[in-house]
Amino acid sequence: QVQLVESGGGLVQAGGSLRLSCAASGRTFSPYAMGWFRQAPGKEREFVGIIVWMTSSSYYADSVKGRFTISRDIHKKTMYLQMNSLKPEDTAVYSCAVRLLRFSGSGAWSSESRYDYWGQGTQVTVSS
């Protein structure tokens, strides 16, 4: 069983920055990957980005590429989402998720159904 707890959300003006954290619990934590998703009001949850845990390779949705950066601290069992140049359209509840085993199939990592555990989410609001 893995528990994930996000933190770091809040209210920020457009053009500003925030850093979200996602801390995992459990004695042994060695997933294949962790991802960030977000859900804006009235919209479906969408993929933001992913980090492969052991290699730290990361991949992003086009909408955040160049502005958001995912990193992780293995010893702290924590993943981070650094969000810069924030826009009002980035307003959403941001959730982290973990995938324990390697993905199979193209595009699998952007599908929320492929993740095993989820955090409760943290609200990010970007004012114009």
C-alpha cells in the first residue's frame, strides 16, 4: 500500500511560480514512475507530466512543456512539480500518482487508468 500526499498549492498571480510536492509513504518505495495530473472545473482530468523514478527522465504535456519541471528526491520519496510562468488556464486541482510497474503500450503514461495510487490533490489558482 502506498499513500501519497501533495502540498504546495495556493493562489498566485499570472506569471508567477509555485512548487508542488508529492510525498510517498511506505518502507519500500521503488516505483517505475510517478506522474502529475490536473483537473480544472468542469473539465476532465488531464496529464501534466511524468518522471521515471530511477532514471529521472521526464516527459510533459505540450501545454506545460518549457514551463513546468518535474524532479524527485529518492531518499525523501518525494516528487516535485516546479511551475513557472503560470497562466490562468493552469488553474486546477493537481494530483500526483504512482505507477509501480513499467508501462506497456504507446501513450500509456498519459492515461490515468494506468496508475496504481493517487494523492488527494492540491488546488492551484492562477489569477489574471
